[in-house]
Amino acid sequence: MQLDWYDSSHWLKKDQIIGESTGRHITWFIKSPFDTNGKTWVLRHYYRGGMISKMTPDRFIFTGLNRTRGFREVKLLLHMVEIGLPVPKAVGARINRKGLLYTADLLMEKIEAKDLVAVLSKSSLGGEQWRAVGKTIATFHAKGIYHADLNAHNVLLDDNDKVWLIDFDRCEKRTLHTSWQQQNMERLKRSFMKEKKLLRQFYFDEYDWQNLMLGYRSVI
């Protein structure tokens, strides 16, 4: 794989950037060079969060390749695909080391689906759909997958009502325990409540959460 594939300028020159997502940082959507059926790749650069990001926004201390954020996310994605969890397929990662520091970039396949914030800002979900969300998250938890940022933006729903999870930076495989599983679910509920306060229209209430938890408990 070419290293310049991890630079957005490479794809801009080839006119293969077909979109972008602009949150705190830009994520690029790229037409896959290998696929003639419209497959899209996602190119994401790793950034720091918190106060330290003001001093060094995208550089991390290098303590070994297998501990870098790009390596760990690709390894986890490969594992989850292998055991049949609904996540994006990793294409690869680049770790660019300079002395004691490194930067990282990730390429993966794009899931053709909408996140729950986009969905719920337009219309409500039925009880069966909410239960499917809960069942999917429970399947991850039952496999020991801890999601470090489980929120409404990272849960997707496609046109066939299949639920997907994305963004596994800083996520990991853990020993099964109700404490971290419950913390994950509490974080997700806070995310829904936050979006409900921020958006003028957002279809979520306690009954929806109860349906989600019914689906979750049917698996866990």
C-alpha cells in the first residue's frame, strides 16, 4: 500500500475525494481505487483531545508500534470483523514516527448508513428498531468490546434497519463485567439527552430508551 494514500492531498490531485465530514476535524470520503461498484473509503487523522491538544494537537508519545492508536484500532477492527460484529472493515493505518513522537492516520471502508442523530432529527424510530439498537450494542458487550465513545453519532442505521457501530479509537477488548457495560449505556443515554437539548427537533424520549434496554437485556 502506498504511504501517500494516507494524505488527503494525494486523493485531491486524483479527484477521488467525494465528500467530507466536518466535526472538530475533517474526515475525508474517498472513492476506492480497487472497487468499481461505488465503494468508499474513510480517511481519518488522529488528534488529541483535552487541554493538551492546544499544545500538541496530533502528536503522541511513541512507546512501541503495537501501542499506537492506529495499530490498536486496526487490530480491533480486524478482530471484530472476524467474529461477525457490524463494524467498518479496516484498509490500513500509517504510523509516522519522528523521534519520540508519532502521528497516525487510518483508512477504512465507509458504512452506507446514517447516524442516529441524523435519523432522529428527521423522524422517530419504532419499538422494533430501538430494540435492534439495544440488541446490537449488547452483542458487542457480550463479546467483551468496550466502546470508549459510545454516543448517538457512533451508532448507525442503514436502509435495511441494520445497526452498525463506528469510531473505535481508544476502544478495547475487556473481561466481561457489568460495571463497564453499565457505564457504556449510561454514556449513550447522556448522549441522547444532550442532543435532545441541542436540537430543535429530536425524536427521543424515555419510552424509546426503555425499548432500547429491552433489546439490550434480551442479549445480556
